Amino acid sequence: DWKGEMIDLSFVCIWIVAITCIICGAHPPIMSSSDVESDRDGRHPDEKKLTWKILLLPLFGSIFLLLMFFFLNVMIYAVVVILTIIAMISVIFVVLPISNFIYFRSFGSPPSFRMKWGININIPNVVTLIIAIGLCVIWLLTQYWFVVNILAWCVGVTQLRSIHLRSFKQATVLLAILIIYDVFWVFISPYIVKSDTSVMETVARGMPGLPLFIWPRFQEPESFAFLGLGDVALPGLVMCLLKNFDRFRQVFGVDNNNENIAGVRRRSIFSLKWSEETVLHIGYFEISCFCYSIGFIITVLAASTMKSAQPALLYLVPSLMIPIILLAWKLGDLHHLWQYGPSLPTTTTSSSSSSSSSPISSAAADEIDLEAHPLVSDAPSEENISHHNSTTPTTSAIIV
């Protein structure tokens, strides 16, 4: 039954895991106070340097794929060690705030104990560490698919909260290059390496599960549906950028002529009023979640129809980027989004030459305290996507 094959609920479960990973990864905002101050002063990173660093990502990814393809039996041990460390750190990153919150609400501020080496620990720290070690041990011993999803989800959230793109232009260049990378290693590589399966699929099936979201097919429990973590993390970076863009539209008020209006709050593109008390505000981020979901459906249909692994970015990226670009153009936000991404608007005020270098009007600057504002985090500044090289390799393909 071809309808049953295409509507296998395993894909719905993977979609739920993927979209919740992106939504949770987009909170809290990932713009730091130094990023905002840099944008206010008009100091932007060197675009040429950013472009070269973006070009290195598929290069390093290709080297990794080839090493894994030809030396899988040797490389797998090093990969397992690296993935275990990354998974443990990611679980701690995600679970520790939850542990602290639950303990604080139940018992108040947790007491700290100073260890011999000068390290302070408390009960939430110990509980979080036990959970992280326990999940990693279960994964190493059993490779159970549900634990794999938990660890991959935590890794994905950590990546989205730790990495950010500086502009929509950078995001567009990155995803365009990665589409070519994805298509090459899925569709073209079998002809080069003289194999029945692509390099991407062979590596994905040989990996110990962690860089994948995996779910057993309901109609064929002995087989699994896979979605590469890269197919979540890479579009998710753009969606997090759009979440920040929504926040800055709310704070600084950007009208359709890209002018700054002090006191204006215009985050929502449109609103849905469910009742007198409940209003659902729709911004670029919410629309991008819908577009990603449409791309996911197209990817699943393509994989089910062709009965082979598909380069998911080939379907996800156009489904995400084209509607967002068209919508931004229609609303008059495209120039601001394309040029500066989550940065502050750089239009100048016409009152005096001394204020011409400031990206926001003096009225807006007086109204908003950037350092104290909840939309600006105190996380260390990141110039670009350099964290990519320190995180787990992301496999980008959907396999049926």
C-alpha cells in the first residue's frame, strides 16, 4: 500500500523530535551584549573572512566522510569517544538548568559543597551528572534508539544555542554550499567510489547512531527511518537567526522603510486572536517552522517514492529560504534582514552629524537599556560559526 508507506508514523515522530529541537534551541536568544555594542558602533566582521570559513565547512565535512568511508573500522573508535564526550556535555547543558529550576521551586536555593580541588558542587549538579553519565552508558552498551534520540536532541539544542550566524547573507551562502555538498555525497559519490550505496548513506549507517534522529518504522519494526542531525541543526541556525530578527523588530521597531521608530513594537507579522485573552503572534520564526515542516514532508515523499536515501537539504533549504525571502521582500524587511541579520538597524538619524554613525535613533537608545534588556544575553561573543568545528560532525541525509 503506497499510501501507508508514505504516511508511516515514524516520520511524524522524527518531525516532532526535530521541530522541538529547533524550537528549544531558539530559546533563549543567542545574541550577546558585545554583539549588540559592535553593531551599534558599526563594526561588522570581515565578509571575506567569513566566506572563507564557510567554505571550509564542506571541505572538512568531505574529509571526514572519506575517512569514515574508507577507514570505518579504525575511525569508529575515535568517533565514539568524541561523540560520548559531546553527548555528555550536551546533556549537562540541557538538563542542568532544569535540575536547578526544579530544586529551587521545591526546596529553595541549593547548598553548595566545596570539594578538595576548589570546585563547588550542589545536588542539582550531581543529579545532572548522573543523568548524563547514565544516558551515555546506556547508549554505549545498548545503542537503544530512544536513548539515541535523547542524546541527539540534546546535542542539537546545544549546537543551536552555542552557534549563531551573523547575517542572513552568510546563512544563504552556507546553505547553498551545503546543498551542493549534500547532493554530491548522496547522488554522485556512488559513481566515484564504485559502490552500490552513497558515501553519505554508508557513513550514516556505520555511525553509532548519535548524529542521527532514528525511529523504528511502524509498518516494518525491523527497519528504521533516519534523519541526519545536520538536517535539523543547519536549517535550525537560520531559524534561530529569524527568531532573533523577530526579537529585534519587537525591541527597536523597524518599519517597512527600514527606519527606526522609538517606542514602536512590531514583532508580529500578523496575529491570530483565539479569545479576548489569548492572541497568537506570528513572526518570521513561526513561519519558518511551518516552511521547514513543508520541506520535511517533501523530503519524506521523495524518499518514499524513490526508495533510497535523499539529500534532505535539497528539499528543506528551498522550502525554508524561498518563502522567507519572498515574505521579507513583500514586507520591506529584506534589505535589513539580508544585510545585518539579527544586528540592529543601521539607518541613521538626520538630526545631527554626530549621531550619524549610531545604528539606532537617540530616542530609541534612551528608551532601551541594552545591557539590562532581557533580550540580550551575557554569553561570550561569537564572531561567526566557528563553533562548528568543535561540535559533532553532522550527517545530512534522510534514509528509509
